[in-house]
Amino acid sequence: MSQSSIIAIIPARFASTRFPGKPLVQIDGKTMIQRVYERTISCPFLQTAIVATDSQQIFDHVQSWNGNVMMTSDQHRSGTERCSEVTQKLLLQHIVNKESIIINVQGDEPFIDTSQIETVARLFDNPSVKIATLRKKITRNDELESPNAVKIVCDKNGKALYFSRFSIPFIRNKETQGIEHWKHIGIYGYRVATLLQLVQQQPSMLETAESLEQLRWLENGYEIYSGITTVENVAIDTPEDLLKIKQL
């Protein structure tokens, strides 16, 4: 796959409900958004990485260390919509085309492993893949039972069948052996044409029930392929998460 066909976009908004100003918090001398950006752009599969933000403060901060950044609307409901706005601008500038790959890297994972970005990118070697993501085997009961750890079930080819905050599959027969549970890792890759279609879809019943945007895509007939990672992600959603990271 050509390096020039893959661009990472990192959505970063200031007004987070659970943690306002989260992208600018300091972690051992650097802000979170700078750490995410530097780790992301070090992936050799990428042409570049771009921070997408609605905050002038974040915009100015990223520019201060010569990072790539674009200002976006403050009306977006999701990181997917923010990525789409940047993608449309890149299309107009002829930096990408409809078959290019956009990888949406979460702006609250300062320790993102580049191997995960590479795994998502490699899934697009299959021309039929339009949306890609990651999964990791669940090995702890607390993770299995937590609604904050999203679960995924796939077919034998790695195509997602369903995502849920509930433990799936449900083990009816407790004697069943060899059943695996998988946690969804929230990094996404899209072909440009598909990404632009996704943001035209209205919120769906399953999405509303589980508060999971990817269920909207499944309900509208889109296929989502999932690669496997063994890397444990460390996301910072709350001030308490940040405190734990600093203690480590």
C-alpha cells in the first residue's frame, strides 16, 4: 500500500463533558495532544497526521510545536464528523482521493502504539474493506463486566457482527469451553468515500440504545473489519484516569 494514501486525523475538542480541556493537560512535560500526535506521526505507514479541533487554544498550541492542525466546526456531534470535515478539505486540496485511507486516532490515548495504526492500515490491502478497526482479547472479568469496555463479536473473517457494552456472547452453558470475548479498541480506518457517506446517516435505534456510533453503520449495511492487537490501550477519559497515569 502506498504511504501517500494514508492520513491520520486526531479529533481534539476542548469542551469535553467529563474532562474539559483534556487535550492540553500535561503528562510528564508534554500535553496529551502533543504525545498523541508525536506517537501517531512516527508510524511509517502514514503520509502525515492532522489534529482536528474546534478550539483556538488547541489550534495555537499545536502550531507552537509545528504540528499539523485544522480548525473545524464546533457543531460536530462526534469525532467521525470532525474527521469528515477535514477530509472534505483535503479532497478539495487534492491531497486525498476517494480511495485514500483516513485513520481516526483518538485524541485521549497519549500512549497509542504505532503497531495498532499499522494493523488497521494493513486491513485495507483487501480492496473490499471500507471500514476497519481493532479488537483485543479480554482476559479480566472486571473488563468483561464493565459497560465502559465495549465488546465486539466477529465472524471467521474478522467482520464485525455486533458491538455491545454488555458481555457478548452470553454464556448460557457454563460448561462451554473455549469461548473468547473481545474488547473493541476505538481506532477506525475508512476509505474517504465511505467516511463521507457515514456522516450523512442519521442516528439509529441500536446506536441510541447502546450509545455506540458504530452500530449506526452496521444498521445501515456497512461492513466493519477488525484486526487483532495484543497491546493494552491507556485512554484518559477523566481526571481520575490522568491521576492514575501520573502515579504510574
